[in-house]
Amino acid sequence: MRTRTVLLITGIASVLLYLALWRLSLAFNWGEGYAERPILAYLALYAALFGLYAWAALKILKSRYDWNTLWLILILGLLFRGAILPADQIQEDDIYRYLWDGKVFAHGVNPYKYSPNEVSRLKEFMIRDPASFEATYSPDQIRELTRLYQLKWQSDKSLVYMERINHPGVPTIYPPMAQYVFRLVHTLKPDSIAMMRLAFFVFDLMAVAFIALTLRALGMNPNWCLVYYWCPLVIKETFNSTHLDIIGIAFLTGAIYFLVRARYYVAYFFLALSVLGKLYPAILLPLYLKRQLQSLTERGTSPWKACAAGAALFVGVVAVGYLPFVNIGRDAFEGLETFTTYWQNNDSLFALVLWFYGSLLGLSSELPVGFSYDLPSLLAKITVLVIVLAVLAYLFFRKARIGGDADRACLSDQLIIMGLVFLLSPVQNPWYLMWVVPYLCFFPWRSWLLLTGLVGLYYLDFYFEYQDMKHLIPWVVWIEFTPFYLAFAYEWWRRKQNVLTTDAHG
């Protein structure tokens, strides 16, 4: 069957499924009817979407480039997004924090300064314990909190949305670039989920454009951008769950493009903007420095000053991004510290490391230790950090490839690090996997593509909880990840065998 015919069939079927997903989303009413939520029906739709996506992706990866096919990919991808854009949130509520942060920032208050609970309990605290209230807050802080309290009650929607913020006792954790996007959305239309999704749509277009341009710069088929643009994980988590990761991903794809084009200072600038969207792409900086170092050395140019200038540019942009928010000192990172200390969700390899220290070795502690809730957790975090840094050091110091393969090797190293960060993280939320998806356009590992479908099973957690089947929840993560680990091990072995066979005949 011709490629365009396959794309048309899978595309039209996918549009219908996304419309069905929109219809299904109406049954997910916030705060009510948990046991009746059609989570299994949602998972069936997601599985069908992934099946169509996999068929289209495997077909496009075997095809040649042509302009008409690229346009078909882009147009159908736009229809997917348009079909799900009006849908209600399915099992996710981070958007309410985004809208509140934008409102706070737009009214001249540092969004890292107060937790939503501080605002909500302002009057109660003031009336019940005026002495403690005045000892806790300065007059300027009281004025700011009063302003925010009034904003909470500004409209029925404002009140409802603020009451839906998760973990209201924790100040925001989201980095500066995200805060500026939230503020812009509030300025355009306050308390609007649709406007936030439209803002994310701009970053989404930016990402697919940079991916297609990078594929072309590498001499690869630009149509492979389908791997990103049709990915149900990206579409659902960006345009239904409305997660902010697309902001940082868009800038990361820009950094990748300018790195491949040897415009290193622009690449550092975009990488810094990506970090300001979400922090952990900072770990890629050494690989960018290595590529610039190699490139300048090949040209016979002294690389050290240029690399130092690139690193300084990266650090400077990140510092400038945080500058408007650090006037409150360490409090600007209170939410982030809480997140790194206590959050653990949907983790696989980290859970095994934690089991090793806690259950197998029998280590324990009653109080939080450092950035962890107990000693086994701290040791597990140190262990996974050491593993990631050791792999990063190996990739940095190993002999670099020469010539045209150097850029692909650098992107491959980035995929290794970003994939490892995801797999070893204490928090393996499905939308965190989105950071790996752009790299799959250049290195379409089937096991990783499979994982973008498997992580949808994360929502079984909610189904088992609502149906009072909590004893099954611990098994969900292994249902998600075991097929992936097996598929990845097999795929890695097959690739190694192919390399050995090629070398033997070379």
C-alpha cells in the first residue's frame, strides 16, 4: 500500500478517535463520579490511536521524502490537535496551577512567594491569630496577600479553578520561562484553559518545524517528523492534560537544530531557554560543549575560549531568567525542594534501587534526610545520580566521531542521557517521556516508540483506586515498563549483532 494512502487511512481514523476522545472527556467531571469515570474506555481509545500511529510511523520510516507527503503529515497532525483541543481534562489538573501562577505574576507578585493555601487562609489566619499573623507577614506581604485573596474571589471561575490546584500547600515549582508564558496567557484571557492550549500550540509548531529542519540538515527524510507530530502521547499530554513540557521541548529542538548547523552560541541560548522551561535539560550542556570543542579542533582553531564563552552564555541566560524571581532568596526554590524531597510516582528502576536499600539492606530513618524523605530514598537518589553522571562522563570523554557522523553521534548521546534520566527518575510521569520523543525522529528505536504507547497504562492507577482495587496499583508500573525493557534489550542486542556482522564483512 502506498505511503500516502496509509497516512490518509490512519489519519482519518485517528481524527475520528480524537473526536471520540473529546466526547469521552465530558464524563470526567472534576471532583465527582470517580467510580463511573470511563478510564478503561479511554485506555482502549488511546491504544487504538497508538496502533494507528505505529502503523503510520513504520510506513513513513521506510519511505522516501516528498513535499506532498510532508504537507499531508502536517495537515492531519493539525486536525488531530483541533479535534482534542476543546476536550475536558482527563485525569489531570496541573493546568489550574498554571492559570493561578499567571494571574499572580501578572498582578506584580512573585509566583514563587506564596502557596495557594496561604492566600486561601489569609482571612482565617488574620482573624483567629492576629498576633501571629502580624509576626509572620510584613505590611508589604499583607498587601500582596490581600490582593491575591481578592483575585481568588474575582469570579466564580477564578474561585473554582483555584480550589482545584493540586498540592496547594506547596509554592509553585515551575521555572521562569513557564511563568512568562502563564503570564502572557493570563494577559490575553484570564482563567482560560483553551488559551493556554493555544499558547502551547505555538510551541508545538515550533518543535515540529525545528525537527523537520534538523532532519533535512542531517540529510535525513523530513517526513520522519511524523514520529513526533503524530505521537498520541505528545498530543494527549499537551492538548488535553495541558502539561507545560512542550515549552522546554520546543526550545530544545531549536538547540538541536542550531547545534547541527554549527551555530553553537545560538544553540547554547536555546538550550538555556529550554532549561528555563524545565530544568533537567541542563545535563546536556557537556555534550554541547564536546561537539563545539570537536568541531573547532577539526578546523584547527583553538576551542577553549569559544567553549568557555558558550558555557558562560548558557549560565548567563539561565541566571538572567531567574533574576526577577530571586529577590525572595532561597524561598524561590521552596516548591522545587519539596518536589525533589517527597515526589515519587510511576517509577520503575528507581523503585528497584529503593527496594535494594530499604528492604534488602534494611536501612531506615524516621526523619527526612537531605533532599529525601528517608535514608533509603536519599541513597537511591545518590545512586541514580552517580549512574547518570558516570554515563555522561563516559560519553563526554570517549573518542568523538569524525566528519558527517559527528552530529548524529552527538544527538545519539543526548538520547542516551535523556532516556536514562527518564528511566532512573523517581518520577516517571508519562508526559516526562515527551522529552525523548524528538530524538526518536532521528533514531526511531521501536522499543522507545512502544513505550510511548505503554505509558498510557499509567491511568490504570486511577481506575484501580476508584474501584477499590488498590492492591493492584503496585503492578501497574511493571505492566507499563516490563514489555519495554524486554523489547529494548532485544533491540539493543540485534543492533550490536548487526554492527559485529558489518565489521566482520567490512
